[in-house]
Amino acid sequence: MHKFKLIFIIVTSPIFLYSQKNDFNKNSALRPTQNINVLQTASDYALIINGLFYLKRTHEETKAYHEWVNTLCKIGEVYMQWGIAEKAVEYYQMAKDTLPLDYQGAPLQLNLLQSLAIAYKKLHQNDHAIINYEAILSIFPTQLSKDQELNILNELLELYNLEDKFFNALGAGNQLLSLFQNKSDSIGATRTYNYMGTIYKKLDNLDAAKIHFVKALKYYPKNSRVTEGKSVILLNLGIIYQSKGDFKQALKCFQEALSIQIANNNEEETARIYTYIAANYLATRAYESCISYAQKAIDISKKYQYLDILQAAYELMWQCHEYQKDLESALMAFKDHVQIKDKIHLQKIKEQAQMDKKLQEAEKLEMRINTLLSENELKVTDLNKEKLERENKEMELYLLKRELELANYQSRQKELLQEKEIDRLVLLEQTITAQAREKQLAFQIQKKQLENKDKQRKLDELKQKNRISQLQLFHNELQIKNQRWLQIVMLMAFVILAIVVYLLFNRYYLKQKAQKQFLHFQNIEIEQRLLRSQMNPHFIFNALNSIQYYITSQDNASAARYLSKFSLLIRSILESSRHQYIFLKDELKLLKLYLELEQLRFSGQFVFDITIDETIDTEEISIPPMIIQPYVENAIIHGVVMLNHQGKITIHYQKTDDFIKCTILDNGIGREAAGKIRKTNNPKHQSIATELTKHRLDLLNKTPNRVYDVTIIDLYDHNQIASGTEVSVSIPYIVH
Amino acid sequence: MIFSAIIIDDEEFGRNALKSSLKMFCQSFEIIGEADGVYSGERLLQTCKPDVVFLDIRMKDGTGFDLLQLISNQDFSLVFTTAYDEYAIKAFKFSAVDYLLKPIDPESLIELEKKMVKSSHSYLTKQKEILLENKDELQIIGLHTFEGLSYFRVEELVRCEANSNYTSFHFTDKKVLVSKPLKEYEEILPENNFFRIHKSHLIQQKFIKKINKSNSTVEMYDGTILELARRRKDLFIDWMSHA
């Protein structure tokens, strides 16, 4: 709430001042001195100050020095009234500086200097106060009234004393005394004598001090109801007598003072005087009296906790007791003395702590004010910015807004005026800030405006620079991006290319592999078929030739038989060649048919026998067709047919775990003999049956996990003469 | 005119089949003897002098070529008979020797009959020599020119050029025109040495001087520049590297 008010005043006061100058200032500010007396709240002070500020400004503009200085003085006066000596000094000093050197306006200047001196004195800047008082005395040696002169000299006396300028003080005192004597002002003289006495006492001039104190007593008005001062002078005089060793006179003085204080019921002073008396008795070695007086002092002091007096009294007590050799009592008193001393010390520390605390609080307060100020500054800055923006954008809107603010302010102002119960400290804050704000605002607004402009310009420059640098950066970034982009693109392109290549290659490879495999198996299949159908063309044509023979020899029945048998064989071969595997039963049928045809062809030069293991179910097991045909053919053509007698071919099937083992046994001429015959023939013309079969078996071997082989054993009789050939063929089979 | 003939064949069915076929389709051949093998055949030939010998190639104790080598003076016309023997047939064609395929084609018997009339003795002897020379490797090619059958060494054949149904054979020193299509010779000329670079050109590798890939031509040592068919270019280059 306070903060808000503060801000409000700060923000709105300049506006208000400019807009409301005519009515308000005329009413309230033009007679500030009249108004000062009725000032009660901070807002009153603020209003007056604001009004005076307006006046000040006006006079400043019109070069009306007198009015201007007057206004400045009034401002200072208001501040003094307000208790803000610092500000008062500022304005008084401003007024003093504003006055031309040859200014001849006694009352104004006199008042100004006096005000300055008073303000400085209040600020404890005694030397400055002294300078101003001295200035008054030197500038206006004759124009001063007696009262004024007395007043100034009194002030000077005090100030000199405070500043330890004792001789100056004594000079002033003497001037005062002469004035008092002329004026026969006994009270003033008494006071001056007393004062001078204390100064002499400080200067250790006890005789002079004694004379002045005595004179002070002498001039002390008789029958005066105010006896307090007399007591003080008597005490001072007593102390002087005491110091001079005139204890009798001292005691006299003390007792006179004591009677005065007792009469006045001033307990503290009474107690104090008791200690003085006690001390006096101690000095005269009247221990009993000393103790009794000290006790009196103690009794009173204990009651009212006059610690310093207690301390002094106890000190006297233990000294007395010591002198009396009453060490026990002395010790007790000493203890008490020390206790009190400690207590005082503690109190001092406490006081110090309190002081520190107060200082800290003050500092805190200051800090708070500062933060408030800075916050306000920020707000004001924001507002100013807004304002500037608005000005730039919409002047009309701004004006409207200002009017609105004005209206707000007026209502707020009324509220403020009605408020009677506001904490003084807060008020102080508010007004300090308000004033500071006003000044700072005026300054800041200008400064800010300038700064803003400057900033704006700098900002513009910076913006432009920024834009340029941004553009450059953007350009660079773009370039970098482009480069990077290019790199990325290239990299990606490369990666993609690599992937594509890899995929293509992989696909190609797989395809190729698959195709290869496919082709491979197809090849196997095709070759198998080819090989199967290639079943010795020589046999086929020979068979056909035989049939032709039956026809041409007009043996129609034989021709028909032969032809049907042959076509049955061909049909079976064609059919079986369509399958990779045929039932063993069908294979056996085929084999039998073939053998019969060969028997026909070679006119029964051999007989054959086909046997099968009982374990083999010919309708269950399948084998590749006509695998053994070439071996059988070999057995016929190169074996049994060569014999001069009838040969025999025995074919036996047996089953192992993996194969059907087929053994073709012939009692022919043997491979050696057959080989000899073949050798005489063109080697290229010899039978390729075994080669074909081996090739076919090899192909079957190439199908997974199967190995088929052919073993050929040359047989010999007991005379080591070739007696045939035994061929064993391992044939893969399938069980259905 | 009746031609005396013997049949040498190890299979009884084979001999009987030929005999009954001759009896049925061609009565000009009189069978004066039969043999069932190389050695029995040789013995038979010593005892009788037939005009024609029908000789089987594959027999249990040898081949027809073996028998030819055994006899010193051939004064008979030779006709090979075979059920199926690819290589032998090539040799017959190459050497321009007559042959019959079993079962016997009656028309080929009649054709054979016509040829028998023309044949001279010297021709028969030469035929035998050439056949034996070609038995293992095709070296001498018999070509039926307008002047009759002539034999040429294959190693001297530069190229063959097709000319509709005729084929001109360009040897290193001569040129021969044959009334057979190029395709027939392409089939029998050894494929290791000969390549058909064009519809009209069959060339021997060793006579290739230069291959001009840019305008697809092949220059031969005899100076001719032959067109290389674009479709056969790759195959040709491949063949060149393998041959």
C-alpha cells in the first residue's frame, strides 16, 4: 500500500505539477509559511514542497533572485519543520550560492545564514554552524538586534565549547557577559558565568573557574523558583573547592545543593550529591560520615537503579572500609562495586547492541528505500519507454491516457489528504522518495529521453550492425550449412549408394545363387531324363531292326509279339523317365521286359534270374528308374553274349539302411577279355553305359546327403580263369 | 544286273533283317555269304569275291574298321550298316562312304543300287584308304564335285562359302563347288577348327589373319575379307579363345 502510494506520487507528481500549477499552487504554495504551522501529514509536506518547487522553477526562469532565494529558504524551512535537516541544508546552501555577492538584503541573508547555522548544528556539523554564525557577526556587526547578537553569541559559545575551541568560547562568553551586564539580564549572566566556569575547569584553571562559579551564584536571581540551576552551580563550585583541597567550602556547597535537591525531591541528584559529600568526607578521613552518606546514596540509588551513582557510592564505601581496616566490609563493598561496574558495562554493551540494532534497522530501511527507488526507477523507465513508444505511435492516445492518469491522481490525492493515520517513517520514505523522485524524475526523464534517444540510436546502429552481422552470419551459416549439407548429402548419397550396391549385389548374388541352384537341380533333372531316355539307342534300333526282320521274313506273329513287347518297354521307359523314383515292382517289370527283349535279340544266348530279399516290399520302396540297366546291358553284350555257351545273368536286390543294393552277376568272359576286344575297336565307339550310369549316380550324389557308388568285382574260377563279373550298385530309395 | 553281296554282322537278327529287306525291296543283290564277326568276315572275304559287303560297325569281336584294316586289296563296294553310331556316321559322311541305317530304309537300298553301277575299282580302293585315314581323325574330306568324287585334305581348307544350295570350298590352292548346302559340311567338319562366322561363311581357324571388331569383319590369309555376323560375334570370339 505504501509502496503503491509512493510510486503513485512519484509517477504522477510531475504531471500533476505541470497541469495543476495555476489553481493549486496559488492556493496553497504561495503562502507556504502560513501553511507550515498547520502541516501534519507527510502528504501536506509533499504538497507544500511540490508547490514550492513550482515556485522555485518559476523564479528560476524569471531570474527573480529574491523570490527564488526566498522560495529556496522556504523549502529549507519546510524540510526543517519536517525534521529533514539534510535537505534543508541543501536548499539553504542552494539559496546562499544563488545570492549574488553584492546582495544587499539584510533580513533575507541574515535569516538564511542563521537557518543554515541552525540546520548545520542539527546535523552536528558544528564547524559549519560556527562559520555561518561568525559570518552573521562579521557581515552584520551593527544591524543585529541585541537579542539576535545574544542568541548568536550563546550559540557560538556552546559550539566553540563543543568543538574544544575554549579560548574562542571564553571570548564569546566575555562578549555575552558584557552584553548581559548592559542588559542586566542576571539569568543570562549566571548561565554564561557557569558555562565559562566549566570551560575554565576544563582548562584546569581552577581559580578562574572558582571565580566564575562564584559569580554565577552571585548573579543567580534571588527568590527564583527555579533552584535547579543553583544546585548545578553549587555542585560545580564544590567540586572546584574539593579539587583545590578546600573541603570545608566544598562541603558547604554540597550541602547547600543537597538541601535544594531534597527540597525539589530530585532523588537522583540527591543521591549524587550524597556521593559527593561522602567523597568529601573520605578526603577528610571522616570515614563514618563518608560511609553513612555513601549508604544514603546507595539506598536511594538501589531504589531507582542509578547505577553510576551506585558504583561511585560503593567505591567510596570499600575505600572507607579499607581505610578503617574493616576488610570484610571493604571486600563486600568492593564486590558490590565490581558487580555494579559490570552491570554498567553490560548495560553499555546492551545499549551498544541496541544502537547497532537501530543502525542496522536504519540501514535496512535505507536499503528498502533504495530497492523501492530502484524498483520505481525500473517502473518509471518502463513507463517512460511506454510513453515514448506511445508518443511515437499515437499522441492522442497518450494524452487521453495522461488525462486518465490525472483523474486517477486527483482521486488518489483526495484520499491521501483524508488519510490522518500514517506511520511517520513510511511517510518519510514516501516523501523522501517523492521528492527524490521528482528531482530524479525530472533529471531522469531528461536523461532517459536523451539516453533513450541515444540508446535508440545505438540500438538502431546495433540493430543495423546486428542485421548486417546476422546477415553475414546467416550467409556464413548458409554457406556452412550448404557445405555441410553438401557433405551430408554426399555422405548420404554414398551410404545409400553403398547400400543400394550392396543390396543389388546381394540380390544379384542370391538370385544368381538361387538360379544356379535351380539350374543345377534342373540340370540334374534334365540330365536324368536325358540319360533315362538315352537308354541305349543302339538297343532300340536293334530291337526295331528285329521287328523289321520278322516283318520282312513274314513272321507276323513274332513281329506282333516283338513289337508289343518293345512298345511296352518304350512306354514304361517313357513313363518312368517322368519320375525320379518308381516303385521297385515297376522297376523289376521294366528290367524283366528289357532282359527278355535282349534275350530275343541275342537268340537266347543267355538266361537270367532276378531275386529279391524277402525283407523288401517291392510295392513300398521306390528307386530311381533303370539305374542298373547299363550294367545289365554290359553284362549281356560284353559278358554272356561273348560266350560260346549259354550265359547266365543273376540280379539280386537287397536292402541296407541307406541303400537298395543291387548285384548283377554274370558268368561272362570277364572285363579283361571284354576290354581286349574293345581295345581293338575304336575307343570312341565303345559302350559308354557304365560312364553314363556313373554320371547319373554322381548326379544323384549331388542331391543332398546321399552317396551312391558302384563296385565292380572281377570273378575268377579255381583255375584263376575269369569266370564273370559282379557289379554292385547302391541305389537310393524312398519308403512310402 | 545282279550284285553279289556278303553280310558281316554279329547279330543274327541283324543279318536276317537285311536279307529279308533286300529280298523284299531290292532284288539286284544276291547274298553269297554271311559272317558274325571281324575274323569270320575276313576269312569269308578270302574265300569269296563279292561285289558288295554289308558291314556292321560294332561287333562283339571288333569293328568294321578293324576288318577293313585286315584286308589288303579292296575290290568290293563297301556299305556300312549300323543301328546307331553317331561318330561312325560322321566318318561315313565325311569320307563319302555309303551306309545303311537299321532298320533298313527301302529307298536307300534303291539309291545304293544306282550307285553301284557307276563305281569303279580304283575309286573303291581309294575310298577304303580315306576311310581308314578318317577313322580316328577326320583328315580327308570326300566331296562330290561336278567331275565326280574328289578327296581333299581338311588342313588345306580355308573356308566354305554358301551359295544357295551349293557350297564353294576354298582351299589354299583351289576352289571347289559342291551341290550340297553348307549346313551339311558344318555338321561334319570338326568344330574345333571350323566356325561359321556368317550365314554364308564357314572358316578354318588357322587361316584367320585378322579380326576387325570395329566393322565386324574377318580377314583371311588368302586376302578375302569376310563379314562377321553380329549375332555370332560373341560366340566367335569365345570360340577363338577356346580353340
